[in-house]
Amino acid sequence: MMPLTMARAGDTVTIRKINGKDETRQHLAAMGFVECGLVTVVSELAGNLILQVKESRIALDRSMANRIMI
């Protein structure tokens, strides 16, 4: 497993695990980041990511993206 920040633009990856406190995991789940879910990296700038999750595009900073393992 590796953090989501290691994925490159254009990659579609499967979420394996989400680290962090329950509150953080629930917040990410509310945005569509769930285990076994697919995420496409739209673009990356300095570790910050724009992601396609289902039909939505979401921006995550580097610290939050590092909690999502693929």
C-alpha cells in the first residue's frame, strides 16, 4: 500500500484503507472516499490533488491525501 499522493495525474486507483481519527474518516466518507472505492487523479500540484470521485471533483491537500492508502 502507498498514500494517494504517490498516484500520478490520470491514474485511477482503488482505496484500500483510510487512516486517521474516526472524525476524519467519516468526513472523507461523506465526500465519497470509502474503502474499495475508485478515485481518479485529475491533477497534482505540490502534493495537493484534484480528484474525481464518482461524479464529483474534489480538491484535497497533501496531509489529507496522505491518509488515504491505495
